[in-house]
Amino acid sequence: MLARLIQFALTQRLLMLLAVVLLVGGGWNAFQQTPIDAFPDVSTTQVKVIVKAPGMTPEEVAARITSRIEVEMLGIPRQTMLRSVAKYALTDITVDFAEGTDIYWARQQVAERLNAIWADLPEGLEGGIAPMTTPLGEMFMFSIEGGDLTLAERRDLLDWTIRPALRSVPGVAEVNSLGGFVTTFEVVPDNVRMAARGIRFDVLHAAIAANNRNDGAGRLDAGEEVLLVRSEGAIQTLDDIGAIVVGGEPSQPIRVADVADVRLSALTRYGAVTRNGQGEAVEGLVLGLRGANARTLVKAVQAKLDALAPSLPEGVHIDVFYDRGVLVDKAVHTVSKALIEATVLVLVLLVVFLGDLRAALTVALILPLSALATFILMRQFGLSANLMSLGGLAIAIGMLVDAAVVVVENIVTQLGRGAAGGRLPRLHLIYRAAREVAVPVTSGIAIIIIVFLPLLTLQGLEGKLFVPVALTIVFALASSLLLSLTVIPVLASYLLGAGGGHHEPWLPRQLTRIYMPVLGWALRREPLVIGAALALLISAGAVYTQIGKSFMPTMDEGDLIVQLEKLPSINLAESIAIDQRVQRALLAEVPEIAAIIARTGSDELGLDPMGLNQTDSFLVLKPREQWRFATKDALIASIRQVLERFPGVDYAFTQPIEMRVSEMLTGVRGDLAVKIFGTDQDRLNQTAERVVAVLEGISGARDVYTPRNEGAQYLNLVIDPLEAGRLGIDADALAGLLRAQVEGITIGTVYLEGKRRPLVIRGAEEQRNSPARFTGLQLALADGRVVPLSNLVRVERIEGPVALTRERGNQMAVVIANVDGRDLVGFVEEARRLVSTEVDLPTGYWLEWGGQFENQQRAAARLALVVPIALGLIFLVLFSTFRSVSQAVLVLSNIPFALIGGVFGLAITGEYLSVPASVGFIALLGIAVLNGVVMVTYFNQLRALGRPMDEVVVEGARRRLRPVLMTANIAAFGLVPLLFSTGPGSEIQRPLAIVVIGGLVTATALTLILLPILYRRFGARDT
């Protein structure tokens, strides 16, 4: 079949050239249309339910809302995880589904179950299913600066001008508004005046709610015209509210203004934004739709903001401090630069080894053609061009030329011989040369493709990261094989000279001059060479046991987030004050920081439900050339020294994408999450503190803490049912009245100039700021009497939980830790041992170890299962190629010796055995087998000619020295740019490059020295 394919290509050369032109056009078009992002979409199929319950404590939210929704969500098909957190006035419930679940189906299932119980939940709730974004959907962040606008005016500008405009941009799921004040029309009841006039709170509430409406009454005929009848009773101004009648006699009505103050105010704030220690700010956060093209989205958002700029108030401008497009460009540039550099290196090596510019150019053409074919396939399979998929192309670039090198090298040889004999036509010589190597070349490329198939079975985060790598490599290799057997012979027929004898280039001649004496020496000392190889293998095994293991190197995103956590009982004003002191200190003492934008508390949508004591500080860093430090770790150490001076403030470091990925995987932020499950919150907190103490004592532990879940101060009002009943006040009415006095109750909306203003009843500020005044509140009864609140309730000041966190319906506490300076797996193994001996868990309590460690364990287990299966498939391919078990085993024996260099490479450079390093070992395995196939195939050809065994191994090794060295060097030098690259994403590619380059050194040496020895001893034993 392969011979017929080659024959067809050479007999239809114009058709093949036309196919090349179509390939170039289609590939370029696919490249232009392929979405570009920094990362592949690593998010799971996830649906969030966010419910806001103003005024409710965490315990009430958990009991009355969260647990009800959780029970309803249990049993949804294909559900893999159910997490929830209940905080003050907010609950956030996350439902994860199995990979491959349609997001629209999942949202429909959640929506149906949520709607079924919504009517049974407490009144006054807001929220529902969160926008269809992903944990990586935070694409663009900006603040509104300049001008003389107040915070309320800035928030108005964001909510009613900028936000609607940005929501119209294709790919935008939502625009989250943070900071500032949301303007309200506020009614502040005066309890003394209300009591004096006998106006109860419920009467005031009902009167205002019933007098805020415009409506249509129908149509009237007026002669030949029709009049549309409209009644206008909607509130437009503060005076309109004050004029509403709430009671009294017809001759002397009592208006709202008589019993309450009416004013413009703001909604109760659950968070704030501060900037550079200079005060508060207003921030906009653009969330991208699931699957949106990040680069296109941020460009469209920036274009929309540019279009809005002329309409902004004088002096006001939008300051962008996070743009995902910058990271995308840097990450893609890192890989693109490596691709270009690798292509140049490969071309130089081709010229040096082939000694013929035309031959080198013929081989080099396989690179752009294979890349274009790969982009077509990527487009068809829905892959984006990102750090991982383009990284796969960079990894494969050295292997893409393997088939073409063998084909062209053999064509050059045959043309040289044909020119000397002058008997056969040129095209026949090319056909015969390509046909001779078609089977071994196809077997070799098939083997390399097979070794990458295990990556397609990876699950979870590692699967989403490395399946695109494997697919890209498979696409590229398959394309290069097909092109090498069809297009390359056609191009060779046009580009290669007629040949006047085959002259070996200078470099291969010198290498042969060095190699042949070494091979002769090795063949004469067979036991010594085999013993040395086995000793190297044993030593590599010993070194391997000392290499640390981790999941993934941390990618430097270029930005930095410092997470601060203060005392749970802190109020918003004091939390903001501490944040600003921290910001001023950092800006004064760490000149590498250009700006700091900090978000305290919860966001508007509730996607990030932090407490008032929690702050995410976004550090905008100056360009690297302006740093005093060589590394980011040194910069973090400098920041750490400043933060240590703030007592009572816990801190941790992370990055925007890293933070959201950790939250997506475990519900918390950090390399390691130790989850403690049980039934009593106090005992969970105590156990968590003990675990923290153990982890802090382990080498490599950084930023170890448990989110403070106790210490929130409660003013507990225990209602006296007898006294309340005697006075005609029920618990429900009293709870509503108290909520109105503190949190406020929204009783309507004022529509004004296209803006919606909440209409709120809320108690006086001085009353909200004094527990003593609050408990002395005077309540008006139905019969006109007045009674103080303290007569109806018993006042207690107690401590309670900050939040109640559950997973799969089980209450839990969590300990979070980052690991620095050592491998993650070794850290966890030590931590597990120490925690099991030093922390006594109460009966019915248990631990789970999650985070990056969980991903590493899952990936290692999966590869341990599927790699042996891949080796079995390779054995079958080898057996079908050689028709010999002994020779198939002989080629496979090259694999363990090839791994020696990779192991020593990791040990020397101090890298850990991570998933990228494992991918490197897989790539190395394929290249080692390919070289073995090339050499053993030629040995067999010489044997078939009846040559003696000693002559076979010597002559065969000499003739295959150039192809083996070309394959190894091109593969190694193709990865050298990844080894020395420094941009975002280079951290992920470097371990892979180290393993392959180091492994190719030993693999090539052992292929050229050990394989001839083993073939002489075992190769002739056919079965």
C-alpha cells in the first residue's frame, strides 16, 4: 500500500503540487481563525448557585437556605462534587459535573431543581444561577480614575454607562461592579415621632410600597382619535416619598415626612476596593463566557472602552490594571520564539549533516507544511492555539523531520549511485529510495504516535492541560509521515541535483572517524561495556528514588496577588484602613510594585464570597529590567518582610489564574488543602489549628493557615415569647422590624432617567453604630403604646462561626499550605506521617488531602496503567515489522538505557519529576525506539545479503551513524530554545526539554555502542 501511495504521488506530481498549494491556503486560513489563549480551558462543567439573604447570619443561611438547596441538588445525574459555603447574608453552592457533560444541560438541571424549592425559601432572597463563565473567566479588570466624581458617582458611571456597553460585547458573560456606593432612596423612621403619632412600622412599610406605581388603564375614544390612559403615581423625588400619607384624619393627614427622614443614601456594603493606599476606588471586572476567545474578547472590550472615552465626564479615564491579552501574547510569544529558533537550528543541522543545501531545504519544507496541516486539524477538533498546544508543536518539531530525513537521505544516496551507473530513470530511483524506507519510517513514526497516546487518557486538570499537547503532536507527526511519503519525493524530484557521485559531508566523516575505533573497542570488550551500561542503569535507578515529585511547575503569570486575612470580627472601615496601611508600606519599600488594587469582602455578584476580614491585593509589577532582584521568589521574600510587621494579619501569595484554578479544584486556594470532616464546628476548628501547627514545622511549608472560622461577634437577641405574645408581637414581625432597623429592607424601586434606584427603609446610622442605642429601641404597638426592645428580648454577646463550609453534605474545616523549596509529594508524605502521629482525630472525623497533590497522584496512577499498555502496542508494531520476538525485545531494551540521561538531567538541574517531565520521558521513549528501528532494519538488510555477523554490525552501524545522529541531534536541538526560554509558560516546558535532551545523550550513545553488541549476541535468534 505504501509503495502504491509513493508511486501515485510521483506519477501525479502536478496534482501533488496543487495539493500543497491548497494545504498552504487552508492551513493559513485555519491559523488565522484558531482561537488564541494563554491556557487551554481547564475548567470543569460547573454550575454555581449564589443566593443573597440580607441580614442573615451564617448559621441561619446554612440551615434555612444552603441545606435546603443542597438536598435538592443531590442526585442530579453525572454530578461529581457538591460544595457550599454559607457566610453572612450569602451562600455559594457549587455543583461539578462529569467531564463531557453539556453545560446547558447541567444548568437546566440545576435551574429546574432550584425553581422547585424557591417558593419554600425565606422571603426577600436574591440571586440564582451565576453567569455562564468559568473560574478562568476573569479577563479584564479596570478602575475609574480622575475627575472630581464621588465614589457614588463613579459607581453610577460604571453601573449605568460602562457596564451596559461592555455587556453588549460578544463573549462577555457579565461585568462585575465592585467598590463605591450604590445610591438608594432611603426612608429613616423616627421611632419617637412614630410612637407619638401611633404609626406602626408595618403601616409605614405598606403605605410607601402601595404608592409607587405608574400603570396603564386602557384607551379612550376622543372623536376621531384614541387617547392612551396612564396613571402616574411612581416616586420620582424625595419630596414624593415625604408626601405619602400613612395615617391620621382626613383633615389632618400624617405623611411620611412627619414620621421619618427621607434622603439619598447607599446600600449596605459587603465589600470595598482600595487603590495605592490613597483611598477607595471603583473597579469593573469583565467575565468571559465559557469557551470565549480570550484574545478577541479583550481586544473588543478595549475597543468598546475607547469608544466610550469621549462620553465620559471631563477628566475621568479608565485605568486597566489586568488584561488577559497581555499574558496571552507573552505566553504565545514564548512558544512562537522557541518554534522559530528551533526551526533555524534544525535547518542548520540538516545542512551540516546532509552537506547539501538542496537536500536540507527539501527536508526543511516538511516543517511549515506539517505545521499548517496541524492547524487545520486543530481547527477541526476545536483546539485553541495556547501555551500547551503550541508547546506540543515545539516538542514535535525535532521529530517532524525524522521521516523526511530518512527519505531524502536515501534518495540522495540512490541518486548518487544512479548517476554513477546511469541506467535507471531519475523518478524510478526516487521511487525505489522512498519505497525502501517506507516501512521502517512508518513503523517508527507509528511508534512515536503510540507512545503519546497515554497522554490522551489523562483525567482532570492534567488531562485538560496535556491532551492538547498529545493531540498536537499526533496531528503533526501523522501529517509529517503522510507528507514525507508523498510530497517530499515530489519536491525532491524538482529540488535535488542529478548527482555526480555521493560524497559524504565533512561532519559525518569526522564523526565516523571517531566512532569506528570506539565501536571496535566496544565490540572487543563486550562484557565490560554491558556491565558499564548496567551499572549506569542501576545508578540512575538509585538517583531516581531521590528525585522529588510534584504535579506542575508554577507558571509565572507576571502578576502577583497577596491575600490578607484579619480578625473575623473586624468591620469594613477598619479592614480598609489596614489594607491602606499595608499598601502604603509596600509601595514605599518595594519599588518593583507599580500599583496596588485591593478588593475587600464580597463582590457584587457573589462569585467570590470573601468576608470583610479578607482582602485580595492585586500587585501590578514593573518590567523585569527595573527590578532589583533576579527572581520573583526574591521579590516575594522582600514583600514578605514588609507584611511581617503587621501583627494579626495572615497572608499568602498567589497569581490570578493559579488562584482560580486552585479554587476550582478544591474550593480553596493553595498547593495543598487538608480537609477535615466532622459534625461539630468547634472541634473542626480546634483540629484544624493543630494541623496548622504540625505543617508549620515541616521544611518547605509556606503560608500555612486555616481560614479563621471562629471569633465572629454576635449580638444575640433571644425573644421572650410570653412577653411578646402578651403585647401582641409575633417573632416574624419582630425579626422583620429588626432587619429594617439594621440591614434595611428594600420595598420598591425608583425609576429615574433610565436608572433604577432601590427604595429602602432603614434605621438611623447612630442607632446602627451603637449596640446600647439599638437595644433601647422604642417599638410602637397596635394600641398606641410604646415598649423598649429590651423588654421583649434577652441580649447576649457571643462568638459564632464566620462561615459554614460543606462538601458532599459533610461539614468541614480546611488547612491551606503552599510548598516552596522542596517537592510536593515528599512534603505531603512527611505531613501525612506527622499529622497521623501528632493529631488525634475525634471519633467520626476524617481527613482528605487535596489540591495539586491530588492531581499528581491521579496522573501518576493513570500513566502507570496506560504506559505499559502503550509499550505492549509498540512491541506488536515491532514484531510486525521484524517478524521476530528477539529483535522486538532488542529494540525495546533501548528504552531503559535511554531513561538514564533524563533521570540524571533532572537530578543535576534540581527539577522535580512532574507531569511535564513525564511527558518528556514519553517523548524520549519514542525517539529511542525509532533509532533502534533504523539501526536494526539496516542490520537485517545486510544479513539478508548474506554478510557475516561481525561485518553486519560494523558496516551497519557505520552506515546508520548519520541518520541516528541526525535524529537525535535534531530532536535535542529542537528543544534547546525551550530549555533557555524565560517567558510565561517556559517553567512548564523546561522539565520536558531537560529530560529529552539529557535522555538523548545516553540513548544515542547506547544505541550506537550497545545495540550492535546486543544484536551480534541476540539479534539472529528469530522465532
